[in-house]
Amino acid sequence: MKRFFQILSVLAAALWGLPAAAQSICFWTDDADAVPVRIYIDQEYIGDVTAAFCEQPLLDTPGCLSVDTTPERHSLTAVDKYGRVYKGWPGSIRPRTDAVNYLQIRAGGFRVVDQRQYDYVFTDWVPLYYYLDTPVRYGRYVPLDELDPLTDNDLLIGMGIAAVGATAAMSVAAARNWGFPDSRFPYVAVGLGTEYYSTLREWRNVAQFKARFGNLGGVSLMADAGVALFPGRSRDPFASIDRFGSQFTWSVGAGLDYGGFGFSVRYKPAVGDSSDTFLNARLEYDWWITRHFALDFHAGFGVGGFGEDGTFDYYDFPVGMGFLFRL
């Protein structure tokens, strides 16, 4: 009988310790654009998911977040680098005691929310930039119906095909007409320009430089620098007006030309305090009113965003105009 009670005591101790040892949770994601993802359990920050995986990782794999917790029901909150809250799970969990609890944060599950409902998240942390579903509320406004180029890339592929086709056509036109005389070319010019990015809600006002080589057919090198304005973003209570109301901006580009028409590619990386970034193709026309003065018009398509990894966050369609003065 004494032997029986000893065995029973050992089994009871083992069963008592099982829940505490087995209630492990592994948070992971397949959304490369969202990381790092901050995880909160019962409104307390516990760590970040810092990498995206094509398939479920093992517990404690670098990049996922593995934690141990108690057997009670716990509330869960996940917030991506842009301040969007994950809505792809019920929001709470009672961990299983017989296996590791793998919780996938699926791509496309983050939603824009009123951040005031999640004050425990944003009291000590400012996301890369802010979204809200209406421009009346605080925060940066970005339309919610824009597709993610890295997730829904059909339009991105179409843009790439269009850019390659336009480049090929303009290459032929520029090469065949390189030696055909035209009194407007070549030239070096400076001027001012303005353009608007509808998705990024960015209004760029810049000084521009353009060097046009060749004759009727030619190539161009261009650059600009100036101020990007973000209408309404200075109301953001988490950031300074200087950073979110306006910031320094610049870009560089190159293009192919036929007469006053051109097709160019523009790029701006996010560097330092200049956090906007874009890569776009532009159709251009320079209207030389006099020998030394021209109006320029352009419209384009491409991608852009904010931050070093933001180039492919959104599709955008910039339009703009300006003037050039031949030196």
C-alpha cells in the first residue's frame, strides 16, 4: 500500500507540472511587410516577431516569438510597424496544455484602428507612420483601398511590362533620331516644379535640374530637391510638426526622349529625416515657348511608401508640372 501511494504521488506531481511546462505559445507571421510585429498579452508588451516565414517555424526559431504563459484565458494584441492592429484572430487564447500553441499572424489581417482604443500600445511607442480610416481623426491618412504591391502584384507586373515596353519604344526613337537636327536640343536647364502623390498624400515642391543630350532623339539626366508637404499630418499628436507637416525631399532620374516627349524613371530612397521613398515611371512633355523658357508636364505610375523598407508599400500615380530655364 505504501508503494502504491508513492507511485500515486509521483503521477500527481507529474500531472501538476504538465500545464506549466506545456503552455508555450509561438507567434509567427508570413507577412514580410508588417515586421517587426509587437505582441501584447493581457495588454502587456512581451516582444516582437522580427521575421516572416513561408511555413510554420519551430518553437524558439529566431524571428518568431516564443513565450510561456499560464493556463488561464489571455487577451492578445499584435501591432505591425505601421500601427495597424491584427484582426485575424479572436483576440484571446486559452493555451493548450498538451502541445505548443502556434499562432500565425497572417498577411492581410492587419487593420487600421482608432489608436485611442489601444492606449496601452501607443503610450511608449511611435510606429513608422500612422494610418486612420478617415482624415478627420488624428494621424496620417492613407486610403485603405490601395493594394499592397508585394501581396497583390498583378498591377505591379502590369506596370513593369508597360515600363519595359515604353523603354524599348523610346530607345528605338532616340537612337534613330539622335543625329537629326533640332534647334531645341541639347541643353542644360534649371527650374521649379510641383507634383502630387495621391496615395502618399504628399505634395512635393522642388527646384529641378535637367540635362538633355542628343538632337531630335536623346537622353536626359535629371534631379530635384525641395520640400514635401503632408496636408493634415501635422495634427498627429505623437510626432512633431516639423517631421510630419513637411520634410526635405529629393530624387534622381534618367530618361529617353523624342522631341519634347520623354519617358523617364525617378527614384528616391528614404535617407535620414527624409522618410518618403518612391520608384516611378513618368511620361513627360517639355513645351518650349521660347528658346530659353519651357513649361514641363508629367504624369506617372509606380510604387512608394515611408521608411527604408517602404518603397513597395503602395501604388501611386504622381502628376505634376513646372518650368525650365535654359542656361
